[in-house]
Amino acid sequence: MPLAIFEDISAIPRASGKEERISEYLLNRALERGLEASRDETNNVIIKKKASPGYEDCEPVMLQAHMDMVCEKLPDSEHDFDKDPIHLIVDGDILHADGTTLGADDGIGVALAMAVLESDDIKHPPIEVLFTTEEESTFLGVASVDGAMFEAHRVINLDFAEEDRVVVGSCGGTGMKVRLLIQREEIVKENGKAWEISITGMHGGHSGEDIDKGYGSANQLMTRVLRQLLRQFDIGLVSIKGGTSRLAISRDCRAVVLTYADLLPTLKKMHQIFMHEYGEVCPDLDISVREVEAKGLKYSGDTFDRIMTLLTLFPDGIMQMNGSFANIVESSINMGIIDERDGQFYIEAEIRGAYGSTVIDIAEKVAHLVEVKGGTWEKFDGYAPWTYNPDSEMRTKAMEVYKKMYGREMTPVVLHAGLECGFLGDVIPNMDAISIGPDSRSFHSPNECLSISSTKRVWNYLKELLAELG
């Protein structure tokens, strides 16, 4: 049942910040089934279902998921996320899309919650469902939630991607924009020919959950390539552009340089080095070069130098591991976008940390670097951590039910990603929350895929868990 609902959802474009259609669809679908449903000014949808017989006096449970998705696609994909449905492909036990993100993050969470609402044979306490908007960008939806709309303090968030783990806490974080004033000069014959260098085929992935996977960043690799070329040749820089979202590890990066030198031997050598470092996880990694028309303006020598210093010293990747939870990242930063915007060199990054203090510390380090090089910065879309509760009854019950059903332990984890539970904890008194979901991987990238069998197991598990929460 959840998979059929997910197929329905996938037919509706729902880029983050453009959730009007999916919000209206979910609202009308609930109303057509006689459920109590409403929508707020940020397009959040709230749906309530009465308890099944015998559960009327139980405390309610909230099911929560976000309806938006990250829109990433392969360079040769013609998919239009504003109007095209996601093309679903079944490959054995795996469900994936055709060269785009699948949207199981968090479409499958929405589908699981809708399946509970639409089922007539599930035993459950009163159900309150919250579908939020802009989780993948600004957290505007959950940040606008009025806690007075809900009676539940027990929360099941459905935005996780590993069946046999239960999330019991998550990091906080902030976006950070960096701008550097630039000077440009006319391109003259003496500058050399123009060459476009492209780094493609990197794995990509979620800037939090995948930051410890060793996938590598195309933006970082291009920085290394440019440093090596500067060591060997006299080059100028016309442009550099990499990544599409601060929330995704960059998969591609392109730079146009000016030189009369033969770059190919050096680029081949750099490709060998990168394949040695990343070939196991990025077998399609490629560095290509082609001559393009030398026209317009190039960065001045001083601007090029400041850009290279900023890119070289900009922190990226894991900053610290979590001392309380083994093998869990405590803090990180992802340099997701490098570009030129409004006549300025531009970087957009995402900082994450289990503690607000470490997020502040990393942001201060970036700010100091940027100011030293004459740039400006701003933080935006900050979100609070969801603090681990050692006395959580929801965690205990979730682990008991899973072991009873499947004969193996469910592992509690603190997640290195921002979940909406951090916001909900500020408006729901005494919140006791968990986050669960079926096996999926490579979300925020065109490699995103979902296990069909795991989805079916999680559906059965969710039904049993709700029955046990009576």
C-alpha cells in the first residue's frame, strides 16, 4: 500500500519551495476520505484520524514527514522538475528514478503516513499527521508549526533511511553564504587559448549522512587541479562553477582557464591520482578538457589569488567525530556550491553539529578566513539540534517491537543530519520522539534508490508499533 501511494506522489512535482500542488493533493486526498484535514499559510498539511476501537483513551501519536524533495539530475537528463513526474524504475528489489533523484526522501515517509490514515484494519491510538514544506531548503514549514494544533507528545518521524536503526537525536546546523568582490580584465591574445576543464562522475550524496563515506567533492578536486596547474604553468581564470546545493556533496565542477601550455599530461596525471584515491567509490570519475572560445573578461591576478586562497583554506568535510556515540560524526561542513553571482565570487556551504557551540565555532573560522581575504559572509536557515533523551519510552518500545518481529536488535543512533524533530521539540512540551524508515541510499543524488522489501517490512513494523503504543 505505501508503495502505491508513493507512486501517486511521484507523479506530482514537489521541489523544495514549490510544494503547492503536492500540499493541495494531500489535503484533498484526506478530505475525500472523510478525515479531518487543514493546511496552513506555509502549505503544511495537518490530518487527524480517530483512534481505532479500544484505543480511544490512549495518548495520541504524531506521524511526521516532509513533502518536498531535493531535485538533482545527471548532466544529460532533460527532466524538468517543475512539470515532469518522477519516472520510477523497478530493478529487482530496488526502486530508482531515471537519471534524477527518486524523492524517497521523504516521499516514502509521506506514503507510510498516508497508508496509516487510509487503512481500516490497523489498531492505533488517535493519529495526528504533520506533513511539512521546505525541509530540504529552509525548514520554513516546521519552523512555522503551531504546537497548539496538536495534542500528541509522542512523535514518529518518518524521515530515516536505515531499517534496523532508530534515530534518537540529530544535529543542528546553518547555511552559510560567502561573497568575494572581484575584478575582471579584458582577455588578450597573450593570455593564451581558453580551455574548459570538467570534473564529472563523482558520487555525490547527502552533505550530512554521507559526509563520512569518502565520496569526495568535485569542488575540492577542482581546487587541487587548479593549484597543480598554477605550480606548473602561467594560467588565468575565466570562470569556475561547481555543485548545485549546499545540502549535496558536489558531483561536478567546471573551470575555464587561459594558457598556451599543454594541459593534457598534467590532467591525465591528476586523474590517475584521483582514481587511486576515489576509484572504489567513484568509478566514473572523469577529468576532461576542451578548447572553447576565448572571449569576454578574466579574473585579475589578485582576484584569482584570493579565490584560490579561499578555496584552498576553506574547511570541508568532517571536522570532529562524536565522543558519545561511536563512529558518528559530530560536526562537519560541506562546500556545496562555488559560482559567480551578482558580480561576486560565491560559496554556499552547510555547517552541521551535534552541539550548537560547534556550529558556531566552525562558522567563526569560516568568517575569519573570509574577512582576511576581503570578503563578506552571512548565516541563514539555521536549525536546532534534537537532543538525545536517555529516558525515552518511545525508543524502548520501538526497539522491543522490532526485535520481537524480526529477531534482531534495532540500533539507536544520533544522526548527522538535521531532522525536523529539533524544531518540534521547541513547540511540543515533553516531546518523546523517534525517527524510522526503510533502507534507501544516495539520497540527494541521481543515484538515490529504495529497497522495496525493506519498505514492506517497515510498513508491517509501523503497524505493529502503533498497536503496541496503545
